[in-house]
Amino acid sequence: ITEKTLGPEHPDLAGRLSNLGNLLQAQGNLTGAKSLYERAIAITEKTLGPEHPDLAGRLSNLGNLLQAQGNLTGAKSLYERAIA
């Protein structure tokens, strides 16, 4: 509904993609979750800018996933970016 009515790059869609990513991650589908998190980050950066507070949450979600995969360096980078 959101993508059809608001478009594929609307900030509201980014939030919903991130929520679905959280669910996929909880189900163990890390590949699917990562793809959704990356899309949510790209939409948020493009529409709201690289300094918007919503981006911090999206970066943290991806950081959590990378941490779960054992990519601590990647996770740390995302967490630091979210804090900055």
C-alpha cells in the first residue's frame, strides 16, 4: 500500500522496510533483512538527508545485523555513524 500510494522513495516506506527487516532478522533471514535495511538507509539518506535522526535508527538496525553475523568492524562503523 505504502509503496503504491506514496512511491518507492518515500520516507514512510523506509520505516516500513526497516520494520520488515527486523522481522526477517528475528526469523533468521539475515540476507533478506540486510537488503531491506540497506534500501531503507538509501531512501532515508536520499529523502531526509545524511544528518536526519531517522537515519540513526536505520544504521543501528544494519549494525545489529552485521554484529549478529560476526562483522564487528562493519557494525562498529555503523554504530559510530549513528552516534555522530
